[in-house]
Amino acid sequence: MIDHNLIEKIYLQDKLAISRTITKIEQANSNSIEILKELHKKIGNAYRIGITGPPGAGKSTLTNQLTKFYRKEGYTVGIIAVDPTSPFTGGALLGDRIRMGEIGNDPGVFIRSMASRGSLGGLSNKTQDAADVLDAAGYDFIIFETVGVGQSELDIVKVADTTIVVLVPESGDSIQAMKAGLMEIADIFVLNKGDRPGADSAITSLKTMIALKDHNSESWLPPIIKTIAQENHGINDVIEGINNHRKFLINHDFLNKKREENIKIRVKEIVEEFIKQEIWNTQRLNELNNEIKKAVIGKSSPYQIAENLINNYKNSIMD
Amino acid sequence: MIDHNLIEKIYLQDKLAISRTITKIEQANSNSIEILKELHKKIGNAYRIGITGPPGAGKSTLTNQLTKFYRKEGYTVGIIAVDPTSPFTGGALLGDRIRMGEIGNDPGVFIRSMASRGSLGGLSNKTQDAADVLDAAGYDFIIFETVGVGQSELDIVKVADTTIVVLVPESGDSIQAMKAGLMEIADIFVLNKGDRPGADSAITSLKTMIALKDHNSESWLPPIIKTIAQENHGINDVIEGINNHRKFLINHDFLNKKREENIKIRVKEIVEEFIKQEIWNTQRLNELNNEIKKAVIGKSSPYQIAENLINNYKNSIMD
């Protein structure tokens, strides 16, 4: 049973209704999938911006300033702050998250923090579901903000139309450590705290790395934009960069292709997650636990156990 | 059809037979699973050591020295060097890998490099299959060497009995960036290049971090061992650390528990990978491609498409 009253309220951008729906999604409430199927009829209008980078680079401040800019232009903004959690400690890493008091009270801004636990440190299906709720609710821009550690910075390309990588002059060796990933995902580089020493040499080394990438006349080359987000310097340039990238995607018919690619990955994840849940019921987990003891001492093989479990699962479908 | 001649040669530690078998595994040759089922009857005797850490910390040199030590004691050693590859560039990051000429010609040492591509940047099932071949072949120690970037350093705990994290004095901020993961997985810390400035303060900060971890009288507290691997200093201490940890695992009955846990994860991966392959056949991938176009424009929902594909898969099993 879908609560049509709730759906209507979402379409009216009722924050409480939106918030309750996202909570249902987080709790994997059985209604949430039916609600999402209904809401998906209205999605596709929001432009999705991903913001990532090392801790302390100023992602929250930038998100804050971009939001204020869009609000002045009359657009509404939904913000999803993804807190990656360590698979070992379960603790949130985004400790020093800036409070967004100012924009938080604006009726045209919706802010939600979500944990990415349980999805390889990345942006979970639930995060994307939440963004779809905001899209259906009519928010013009959706900003995903996630700290670039582990896998999450690579996952952001799967959900964003434009991905912004925020760096600071002193993150030179962070670039080294993560460049394999970050260099490839950035549509726009923002060098924040651009008044600090080392800013110009950081820009030079970024330019060098970008120039080394394979590209041709049809490629998008990520601009490098210097900002001092705290003082609202350079924000217009970031907006311009986003607009240019958006136009580039549309002119080359990449926007829909990119979104198709993202939805494809997502459908695959939904299918695989569902089947996994079905395979690993209590009975088969018990069987697994019993069999592995034999494998440790060489009396069975992981492959033999796997084969038995697969057959068992298939038989259960046929019953 | 299993090639019993090949199996016999593996049991005789014939390097060519072992190498050919690992190649079959890498190529997902249809025989490889049957060979592995047979070989699993002989596994469980090798002790598995994982070595990880940031690029340039000296992991290869340490592997080299540990191997020489074990060889002097009369033990045989299999080495699997895992090259994590970026999901985007496909390029290997272990560029400056030290050539292991000296130990490479030793008949009691088997060395193999493997890519971890396609397995979330981690240690793939294939890497573990290769280790099982070496275990069945009778190697006393198996050393996994992998650079600590992204996910692979977290995966190493799934395959190793003892995990060594190698750091260098100057990797202070690497620790910051990766500590959420590395601090939790290390059974032994090696501070290599211990003659460099900052070694003592690095040890102090490691000690502080270890002391902050939850622990009780039953817990293993990772020792911090200073080495200059290049000059063979401190290698005896590392060997002693490994022996102590091994004894600790055995005395607390943790070794088999840990291996059971590892095999459990592995069986799950094998089952899920097999089912995934079965789901995503050409026909269903085509269906997926056709349907996503509708989802982009809000005419369908990822959940609706997923539901149809799941039903389609289940019907195919029943046919």
C-alpha cells in the first residue's frame, strides 16, 4: 500500500515528508521500494554534483557557498553528506563537519547526512535512493559531499553528473597517494585555500598531470579553479565550471549516456544484493559454517562447498 | 578430466607445473576448479604472511630478507606479489618493484606476480587460489606482498595468518590518511629505514595509537620492530615477531578460527561470483540496456527493472 498522501507532500517539497521517506529508505522499510517506484516517474530534472577530496580540504564550506549562490538565483538545493565509516571501527571520519546553520534554515535547502556503511565504504544504494527522492521533490540541484578516503571517491562518479575534486596546497602527498583514483574522476579541480603557500606550484603540478592524460579535441579537460571558499572567493568560477561541464555533457549527448551508465550499475547492484540476501538465509549460513571446518583441514574445498550451496539455492527456487 | 600427472608434479614442487597451474587459474581455464578441488586435500600446512604498506616503504626488500632467512633454516617459501591496478587506468602501481634475482634462482623459492584487477582493487580469489596451489605443493611459508592503497591493505587480513604493516619514518601523513584501516589490520608493525630522521618519533606515535586501541590481557598487541631491511638489520626481530604471533594464534585456538573465517568469506565470494556470471548473460544484459533508457526519463524505475530481471533469472533456473 502506497501512502499517496506522502507522495503528494514530497511533490510539494514538504521537508518532513521527504525526511520521513529517507528514513524509511535507511531502515529498508518494506514500503520504501514501492514509494521509490512511484517517485521515479518524476525524476531526471535535478542536476547532480559530487564534491570529494581529502579531509580538511573545505568540502563543506564549498558546498555551503555553492548552495548560497544557487539560492540567490532562485534554485532549490538538496545536499546529501555521505559519512564514510571504517569497516573495522564503525566510526565516522567526517568529524569536523562544518555546521550549516545558515543554509539549514532556508526552506529551499534540504540537508541530510547519511552513513555509507555496508557498501564497501562507498556511496550506497540508499544514498542514491535519497537523491531520487530529492529529484522527484523538484530540487534543482543535488550536491553529494563525501570525503575522499578508500573507495567512496571512486563511487561518486557513479552518481554525479559533474564531479568536483577539492584539494588544498598542502595536500601534495595526498595527491600522490590517491592520484590513481582522483585524477581520473575529476571533472573540475578546485584548489581551495588558494592564498596559502604552495598554491601556485600545486596548480602547476595538477596541470602537468592533466596534460599527461589521454585526450583529444572531443575530451573534457578539467579546469583548475582557485578558491578561498571561506571568504567566498572564486565561487563564481566554480559555478561557471559546472555550467560549462553541464553544457559539454549535453552538447555531446553525454549527459543521458552517463546517467544510463549510472542506472545500469545501480540496477545490477540491486539485483545482486537481492539475490545475495536470498542465498544467505539462516539455513545456508549454517550449512556454510558446518562445511568450512572441513575445508580448513583439507577435507573439503571452498569450491566444493560453493558448488553445494549453489545447487541448494537453485533447488530452493524450484520448490 | 584432471591431469593427474600435473597434480603429482605439483606435489613434487615442480616449478613449471605450479606456474602452469597458476596460469590456468588466471585464465579461468575450465579445468582449474577441478584441479583446485583435488589440491585442497593437501592444504593447511603453509603459514601465510601478509606484507603491506605504502609505496616505497621497502616491502620487497623485507620479503627478500625474510625469504633468505627462512631458506637458511631449510624452509621453502612461495611469494605472491599482488599488483593492485587502478580500476580506471589499468596501470600497475608497483612500478619500482625490486628485482629478486638472488632468491629467484633458488629452487626452494617460488615467486609470482599477480594482478588484482577486477576484485575491487583487492586480493582476488585467484590470488588465494594460487596460494592454495603453493600450500598443496608443500611450501612452508607463503608471503603475500601488496602495496597499501585503496582496498587491498584491508583485504590482506582475509588471506594472511600474520599481517605485517611496513612503514617508514617519513610516512607520517600516510599513517594519518590510512590509519583507519592499517592500524586495525597490523599484527606486526615494521618501521623500516629505521636509521632515518624521525624514526623514534614515528615509533612513539605508533605506540600511542596502539595503546589507544581496545585491548585486554587476552589481546595481541602488535609489536613495533625497527629494521633497515636493505642492510639486513632487524630481520631476526621480525622473524621472532612472526613466531610469537603464530604461537599466540595457536595457543588461543585463533589460527583455525581465523582460517575458517577466511574460507567462509571466500566461499561466499565464489558463490556470489558464480551466480552473478549466471545472471548477467548476454540476453539479460541486453534487456538491462533496453530498460535503462526508460529509467533515465522516469518511465521506469531501477527497482522495477531489477525486479523483472530477478524474475527472469529465476524462471530460467526453473526451465
